[in-house]
Amino acid sequence: MKNTAIVLICLFTMMLSGCKEEQQKPESEVGSEAEVVEVLSHQTVSKHKGLSMAVHHSIKGSDIYMECIVTPDFQFSGDRKNKKHGEGKVAVYLDNKRWDTFSSGAFILKGVPEGKHEIKIKLLHNDQSEYGIEETFHVEI
């Protein structure tokens, strides 16, 4: 008797699931106004101390979203008096002028003027001295 009840419940559930209204399409299939943004990557490897830096960026409007991944065993940190290998930040240059310094691996360059630009990213020790690792690429806003 118990088995018969379970079978009837299963059959009833299957019948109901087949009688649904048309299912909604996932958002990825529905036409949207969203802008597709291309993400570009660059990588530089240092000849000394075994560090390498990969840079990913995407552009949305006049903002450039950037991510710098430094491997192996690198930690982003703020200003410190003592230089310690494996710690530091990045300095970003726009058209050979220093834009800003960031002590995190992900950041946004906001309000970049329209036009073609050269962006250079330099990896710095926590005392502002350079590691000798940099990446240069071009963007158009």
C-alpha cells in the first residue's frame, strides 16, 4: 500500500511538471542592452627574483578596470620604510604621466579622457623603489 502511494505521487508530480506554462528563458538568452566588454591580458616576467606580473584590463565608458596578478608569493601593501621582497604596490602611468599608485591588485582608473592612450604599470617595492617589472599597453576610450 505504501509503495502504491509513492508511485501515485511520483506519477502525479510528473504529470504536473509537464503541464507548466512556457518557461522563462535565462537572462543570457534574452536580448539585453548590456555592453560586451573585451578583457585583454598582458604578462611580464622579471629576470631576477622569479616574480611575474599579469595584467588584465577592460574598458567601460571612460573607466578602465584593471587587475594585476603578481606571482609567486607577492603581497600588495602600503608605504613602509623597509624594503621587503615580495611586498609592494603598482604605479600606473597614463601617457608617461603618473596617474596614481595602488596598494591592491584590482583597481579602477576613473574618468580617463577620450582618445588613444598608453598605459604603463610598474611594480614597486613598499619603499617606492622599482622591482624592474613593468607592463605597457595601449587603450582607446
